[in-house]
Amino acid sequence: MKQDMKESVNKRVMTFLKSKSITIKALASQIGVNEKTLGNKLSGRIRIDMDTAMSLLMCFDTLSAEWLF
């Protein structure tokens, strides 16, 4: 995944979370991942993998794959 695309996905996820007033801690608990790992993914330190992306999409029916990617 290209660097600018990775940053865009991260920004979109953060924008979505902010619009729903969802914390990283709450999201991590909801999708069953470690809070620190999720924070690293959203900050761009670690790439958002397909498992995380799919968990997000399955957890939130208002989140669109087309918009996310």
C-alpha cells in the first residue's frame, strides 16, 4: 500500500471515530484487538491489515469500504 494511501485510510478511520465519538480504547475492545496495536495502526506506525479493515467494516454498517479505501 502506498504511503499516501495508508495515511488517507488512517485519517478516514480517525475521522469516522471522531464523528461517532468512539475512542481507540472502545474500538479496540469492540473489534477484539489490543488497544496499543490499534493505536499504532491508526497512527501509521503499523500498516492497517485486511483483518483490521474487515473488523471495522463488519462492526459498523455505516462505514463503507469504498469510502475507506
